[in-house]
Amino acid sequence: MLRTIFAVILLGLFELLIGLPLLFVAWISGTAGLLYPAVAIGLRMAFATAGLRVRTEGEENIPAGACLFLSNHTSAIDPPALFISVPKRIAFLAKQELFRIPFLGPAMRSAGFISVDRTNREAAAESANRVVCQLREGVSLVIYPEGTRSPDGRLLPFKRGAFLIAIRAEQPVVPVTINGAQRILPKGERWIRPGEIVIRFHPAMDISGYQAADRELLLERVRAAIAAALPPELR
């Protein structure tokens, strides 16, 4: 509990003293500029204070250009862990509620994150179009195809939307397996437990020959790759 409190205080001070001025600069300039690397530094400091270690495997599988990362999702700690682990700039497709949080919302918008309204079909379709455009423009993105956090770490059924986006964007897909986050900050918990998160980047999939009708095949390929790196009881 104390580690969590110290990490939150540290991150809050970092946002106040460094993040807010850089956010103002990003707002004026229209680009994330120094805000993105500054946030990464702040998160790494907070992780160290909370006793969290992030170990990555398969970084050599990440393409040099834009790609779509599709990952399992077991904890609220997943996004920041991925944020500091991918060796290039990435953005996320995230629920719209997060964009209403002071500082976090404006920072996410400046970094190119895209909000999605799960209750509005038209708004969700527009968000999907924006993801496709950003991928085609060279911005890598992260989507959680389960659509929500798993309550116990076990892989949930995948939704088809992420795979239609991947096929439309015609950019490589990188399956990602996150292990350990469900023990560090389980769904519904507020206190971080010290420990290690292991992030495995699987070989990128070339989907240039896929059509919309092939989305189920792509879904099964991605799911199999992610599941293969999970313990048997979580597959």
C-alpha cells in the first residue's frame, strides 16, 4: 500500500512540475514533442517506486514501420507497462471515460490516443476509421481485442472489430502476451503489489492478402499466438 501511495505522489509531482508545462507546449505546438518521452520517464520512475519490473521478450519482432499491437488485457497496469516497453512511439485505443480525467485526458489526446464509445455504434465506427487512418499515416497503435480486462487473467473471447481494422489498414499485426500483471493489480483492486510483468512480442503477421471475410482466420491466428505464451490455466 505504501509503495502505491509513494508512486502516486511521485507521479503527481512529476505531472505538476514537468508534465503540465510540456502539455501546454504540446497544446501550443500541436504536437506531443517532449511530452511523450517525459511521460515515459515519469512512468518508469513510478514503476520503480512501486517495486514493479517489466521484462520484455521478442523486441526483435517489432517492425520498423507502423504496426498494430494486439494484446491480452488483465490489468489497468497493462497500458503503462506497454507504453514504456515498446521501443518506438505508440498510441492506444481507449475507452472515452479515460479522456475525462484531468491531465491524463489532454495528454492522451496530444499523444494521438483515440477514444472509443462502446455504447454508440456510429461513434465506435468513427473511432475505427481514425485508427485505420493513423496506422496508414505511420502511427503504431495498441488494441485489446478482448474489449475489456479479464477478471482473473484468463483469456476472454476476442471481438472481431480489431481484426477488421487490421485488414483495412493493411499494416503488420504484432500479437502481444502480457504475463504477471493480473497478480500485480487485479481488476477491481486499487493497491499495486510489487512484482514482475513479462511482455512477449510475437513475430509480426503480414496481412496484406487478407480480406474482410478472413477476419475469423486472423482472429484465430492472433489468439493462438497470444495464448501460446500464457500458462495453460490462463489460455
